[in-house]
Amino acid sequence: MKVKNIKIGVRSLDTAFEEWAQAFEKVRRGKKIDKRRGVYFTSLEAMRKVLTEKRLELLHIIKDQQPDSVYGLSKIVKRDLKNINSDLELLRDIGLVSMSKARKGRERVIPRVNYDKIQLEIGV
């Protein structure tokens, strides 16, 4: 089985703007730009606010136990469904969780983690 990774990093706004400007210039000149994937934050503190222990626990449980619905996930972690939905929405927005709908009796939303590892990258 191939291991899929997702990169999470910390970059200053200046670095992010510089990389964007370089990519824009390449596109302007008709050159190909390197495709890079990942989630980047402007500070370690910002990353910690998003990747809390409870959200990291959700990622782990979704990957490990593959719950068949958001409701099922809330039962596994013994947390309020509203809070689980808020956390999943944020994790989905930054690309760490995918959500799909299924209909078997009742319509369900199924959370998925499509990678095996998170790699942390911090620029110095």
C-alpha cells in the first residue's frame, strides 16, 4: 500500500507572498509551475489554534475506525454532534477531511481522511 502524506507548515506572510509572486511571474511568462500541496499557517500559534488535540483525535479516529457517519463519529468520541460538525467543517475547509453523502435508509454524511501521515514543515 502506498503511503499518502499531507504537508502542514508554518510560513511567514512575506514568504507566502514571495512564493505567490514567483509563481505568478512563471505563469505570466508561460512557464510551468510546480504543483505543491499542503496547508500552511502564518505562525506556530495559528497552527496550534486550528490543530487542537480534539481535532487531531478526530483525524486519527476517522482514519483508524472509519465511522459510517458524523453521528457515528460523535458517539465514538463521546462529544456533542454540533461541536463535531464545527470541527469537521474547519478540517474540511483546510483540506484535512473530505465529506461524502451516502444514502442507506437515512442520508448520512461520511467523513474520510485520505492520507496516512501529516508532515510538519517549519521554515527558519
